[in-house]
Amino acid sequence: MTDETALVPLAVPSEDWSDPWRHPELYSAVTMRRVMAYAVDAGIVLGITGMMWFAMIFLGLLSFGLLLPLLPLVLALVPLAYHIGLIAGPAQATFGMRLFGLRVVSISAIPHGFGGRPTPIQAIIQIVAFYGSVTLTGGLVLIVALFNAKRRTFHDWLAGTVVVTLPADATT
């Protein structure tokens, strides 16, 4: 299954699938699910970061401290690699998102078309904008999601993505 249709498992109901008023099932409880999914993802990232920290300390000791300056870089790349790799991947969701029935969908016409998988560039923009905006505003920027029908956040707008609830009959 290497054709493009295999990369777009989201069942698109019609051309106007992105209209939250015509298809509320795609946007049902997205905000709360995103919060719970992020809590799961934060735990996973924390676990991976802890393992990487111990591995880097061990390698640092073996190298007589020469590799220790790489520790902050490696630790900063863990959450970025986790989110970018999974959001731009075939499942279009992190493990937390999968657990709560969510998927990140590109609403850009390029390259996969509407309802398609986010590109790696979109995933990078989304994650860097998420961490940057949340850090700078103390999380207040996430309130934007409460004031639009699609529950899109600032980083969703910048990346050209939207998070939807998977239809009940969709496969993950």
C-alpha cells in the first residue's frame, strides 16, 4: 500500500468536511481530548527524556566529559522528534492522540490535498510554534481554541492543520 490513498485513512464525508456546523462529529470534544492526550504524551516524552538523560550521562562519563555539552541539545530534541515523527507519520497522531481518538489533518491544498496527512514541515511548524507560544505566554495562548468552532489553536493556524475526532468506524 504505497499509493497516496493509503496515507489518508480519514474518511472524508464530503467536500465540506471541514465545516464544524455540518460535521460536528469531527470536532466533538476535541479540546478536552487534546488536553488529556497531551498529558499522556508529556508522560511518554518525560520517560524518553529520562532515559536519554541517563544514556547521555553514561556516555559523558565514558568520554571523560567530552559528550556532556551535547546533553541539552539531545534533551531538547526528544519532544520535537517525538511529536514531529508521529504527527507527520501515517497515523497522523501522537500516542496520546491515538488513545483519545484524535488525528491531525492538513487543511492545506499542498501536497496531500484537503483531509490529508500533514507534511513534515507542517509538523515542525506546529510543534515549534506550540512550544514557543506556550513558553512565551505561560499557556494562555491555548485559550484561542475556545473561541472558534474548529477548536484550532494558534499553532494549528500557523501550520495549516486542524485536529479532528476520528469517526467511530475509522481504523487507527
